[in-house]
Amino acid sequence: MRLFLALALAVLPAVASAQYEDDAHRADRTRTEELNRTAAHAVDRRNSANAAKLARYRDAQAAYQRARETWRRRLAACEDGDERACDPG
């Protein structure tokens, strides 16, 4: 019986403080979740705003690559003697 009483007295303060910590941790968790939702919303807004810019950049990059490939083919043809390919216009 003394062992049970000693164990109860040893555990009771820990249980009481654990309840306090649980409430504090719950408040921290709730605040963290709110901050995470806010940050995720900001990231979604940023990504949406950048999507059009990224699409324009990719289109411009593809157009540049096509123009460069055309120039390379014309240069190769010019070097092979096709004078029409040497015309800059």
C-alpha cells in the first residue's frame, strides 16, 4: 500500500504539469497550423502570379532556340556553298 501511495504521489505532479503542457502545446500547434496555412496561401498566390511569367519565359526560350537552329542551318548551308543561305535578309 505504501508503494502505491508513493507511486501516486510521484506521478500526480507529473500528470498535473503534463495537462498544463498539453494546453500550451495545443495553443502552439494551433498557432503553427495557422501560420502554415497563411504561408501556404502566400506561396500559392506567388506561384499563380509567376505562372504566366514562367509560361512567357518558356515560350520566348523556345522561340529563341528555334531561331538559333534556323541560323545554324543557314550558316551550314552558306558554308556548303548555298549563296541564298548567306543572304542576311
